[in-house]
Amino acid sequence: MALIKDSSVEAVLGAADIVDVVSGYTSLRKRGSTYTGLCPFHSEKTPSFSVSADKGLYYCFGCGEGGDVVSFIRQLENLSFAEAVEHLSERFAVPLEYEEGGRDEGERDRARRLQELIEKAATFYERWLWDSKEGERARAYLEGRGLGQEVCREYRLGLAPGQWRGLQKRALGQGFSEDEMEAAGLLIRREGAGYDRFRERLLFPLIDHRGRVLGFGGRVLGDEKPKYLNSPEGPLYRKGRLVYGLFQARRAIAEADEVIVAEGYTDVLALAQAGVRNVVASMGTAFTSHQLRLVARFTEHVSFMFDADAAGIEAIARSGEVARAEGLRAMVIPLPAGSDPADAVKDRSPEEAKALVASKISLLAFEVRRALDESHLQSVEGRVRAFERVRALLRRASSPKETEEEIANIADRLRLSQENVRLLLKEAGRGGHSGGARIRTGNPAGERPGGTLERVLSRDTVLERDFLCAAVAHPKAALPLLAGLTPEHFTDPVNRQVYLALADALAAPDPAEKIRELARADDEAGRIFVRLAFEADGSRYSEAVLREHNLRLQDRNLERIISLMRTKLSSEGLGADEERRLVNLERYQSRLRALFNAEES
């Protein structure tokens, strides 16, 4: 933006009536030579805000905010210095001069005329929507969407006539040219002839944060194509540089210290009508860095509330990356599958709508859930890949607390204990692991290398761990079962170590104390005993679960032995005794499976 001359700034300060400006934001009462009122910068019940017309200054004795009329507008409207001066110059009709290198007077006159033209067009479209016979269809459409006249008028919705030259005739009659209409994005030229760009479309004025109409978004009311038609890029409108609804939401954003970003125009209207006033729209695409920098003038907290479909989820992911890069604190407001924000609040009370907004989760939580939802968690390999993806996401956490908040969900989805999730994350960080290679850790005796992640995610490991938890919960029932097992029933070396120690612990005079003692060990087995100590109350595991897991442990052990014998049979053959043993083992396995099928039923 060109530099405004100091003389012009002084002229604006001299012409602007600070009492008149401030009165637009708070009610003032004259007391002597000053005016007082409630401060617009903070909440208060007793007036502590003063304005001096003579000095052209304001000051709040409560929060300490103070300055001249330019700083007042800058603060309240979140404008740059030049934008605030231009805003006041337009209001008080003060011409501005710019330093060398700025736009010349001809350019500024053209810009003013285009702004005046598009503003008049917006007013024309508004009247056509509410006052014309042709507007009945559009009014019925809005009513069907649950959008009342009050919110539609606030956001200045309009309707383009179905005529080819409805706006063109009126603009030309008011002294504007076709060239100006084309530059403002209101007219299309084909083979020398001009006609209205927008015809028989519901129009959403695209208003910048200063309240200036820069373009329109048009929606058909029937099945015509394209469904949406926006103003083209030009001297006024720049795609990706404007945030829909920011002008109406700016004060609510500042008060809430949060901006909610929805996807479309009607999402904003529906949320605003439901009492969620700090809402804007990205206009159907992922938020750009320029848009985020614009809302960052008002707050560093941004919550994305996009459609709950594949496109919306992808847009959240892209927008979240941009928000993170801009240093903003990003959250996500989940919606029911297949819904959009407008649908989600249509039949809700203001309290219910605000409760929905309050259900937001962190961007990291959204990313972790998405990664797990997109993974094949039925297989060990799928869970391993899912963990690798989640671990990479957790590196983006802004704090250890944010990581900790996701551990319970990760543990539940991957069928791990929270202790194991922390262990794997800790070992991965210590080993500097990256990419798709296996995590390498110090191995317990007898463990093959490179297996920590695969080991804790395998179904045998999960079964073994659950059996041990159930055993601690029911020690009397567990003792004879433990005696009937061998270390070979446990494929996981750490589980095997815990099994051997647990059998002795449960036979001790005070099993609970013995388990607490084992939990003090600074190794993986010790961490498992910590979990076992918490499971000792028996609230999660019944005796029936204990018996079923015991049978399944025996079945899995038999399956491994039988598999090895069958492999040997096909490769080199078995002796007569070995063949008889294989047959007996298979018969025993069949009876065993019948037993745990009976347990399940």
C-alpha cells in the first residue's frame, strides 16, 4: 500500500470527530468537557472509558487502552495504519495524497468509482431479493434452508434479476460505463456485446474486513450449471485474499479470542443465526496463508468446521498445515458423517449449537484419528504401519501434554496398553528412528532383533498380556491355570518373564505386595507389572475371560507346534511316532476349540 502523506494524515485527524466515531461502538454520556461510557476494549459494568473531543483522544482507566481516532479504529477494526486513515478519509470526505511511487490521482479516482459501482450493485441486488416478485423463489429457498430474513439482511444477500441486462441498464443510467462494469466483474463481453455476469442467482456479497463489497458469489436456485459463480479476479476482488463474513464477525472473534472457519456462505449464516457469531468461511477451499494472516490480526486461535466428507476432511488437513506454519493454534470441530455445518446446527438451539462448537479437538487429535481410520488395523502389519504414521504425527505436537492426550486413543485403537505406547514412542525417539525401518531396542534375553513394535502389536502378545491381567484379577482361580502352562505358551519374551515371576507372586503370602515390588523394576517387565497392579481389582476381567484366555493360549501353542510339524512333514517327512503325535495333537486341538466355543456361548 502506498505511503500516505503526513499532511493528509493531519487533515484526517483534524476532520474526524472522535466522539462521533467512538459513539458507533459504545454509548457515551457528556460529563463536563469529556464523554464517558463503557470501554469497548474490555468487559466492565462501571464506565471507566473517557473521550476528550478537545484533545481528540480516548483513554480507559480500567484497561489502559488509549490514543487518537486513528488508533481507535485500528484497534477496534484490526486495520493497518493506512487502512484506518483511508477508512476515516472516506467517512469524513477528506481527499488523500500519497508519497511518490503511490497510485496517481487518476488511478485512485478509478478505484473509487469501481468501489461506488459495486456498492450500488449490491444495494440493487438486495432490493431485488426482498422487494420484487421475482424474489419469491429465492426467499422460499432461504426459508427452506432455515435462514431468517434478519441474518440474510445482515450479510446483505441479494438476487440478480433473470434479465440479460437488468443491472447493466441501471448502471449505465447512473453514469457508469461498460468498461467500469467489466472491471468490477459485473459484466461479460462477447463479440463486442455486453450483458450481466450474474442472472437469476442468489448473491452473497464478498465483503472485506473493512466493510467494502469487492465481489459476489452467486448460487443458482435450480439445476443450472455452474452451481456457483464468483466474481472474476480484477482490481477489486482477489481470490484467496478475502475471508467471507470477517467484517460481520470481527468483534465476536476479538471477544471470543477464536475464529471458527466453515466452508461455505450458508454455513456462516446458519451458525451466526444459531448464536455462533465468530464464524467465517474459506469459500469452498482450504484456507490460504494470506487468509490466515488476515484472521490472525484478530486472534491466534482458529477452529476448522468443514463438511464431514472426504473433500472436507482433506481441506481441514491442508488448512491445518497452513495454520501450523503461520504459528496459529488450530483446532477441529468434528461433525456427524456426511453433514455440513449448516445442517448440523439447523435444528439445534443456540445452547446446543454452542455445545457442538465446544466439542472441538486439537488438530493433532484430528490427524491421529484420521491416520488410524485410514489404516488396516486388523493385521499386525497394518497396526505397525499405523503406529509409524501416528508416531510421525506426534512429532508435530506443540507440547508433551498434547502428545499425552493422544496416547489413550492410540492405545485403544491399536489394542495396546498406554504403557506400551509410551515405551514405543520413547524407544523410537531414543533410537532416532525414521521412515519405515523397524525400531531397534535393547532386547530381553532370547528375543530376536528388531521386533519391539511388531511384538507388542501381535495378537499373541495381546492375548498373553490380557491373560496375565486376568490372572492378577483372580489369583485363586489363576494358580492352577498357571501351573498348567509352560514358558513355551508365551511367544513374547517379556510376557514369558512376567509369567514366570507371576506364578511365584500369586503363591506368596501377600500377592498384591509382591506384585507392587515387581512393579518397581526399571525395565519393560516392571512396566507390565505396573499395569498388573492396576488390574488387580478385577473390574475389567471376569473369571470367564480368564478361563477363555487360558484355553486360547493353549490353542495358539498347539497351532504353532502343529504348524512346525506339518512343515517338516511336507519337506522331509515324519517318523511313525511323530505322525501319531501330530494326529493326537490335532484331535486335542479340536476338543480344545470346542471348549472355548462353549465358553463363548
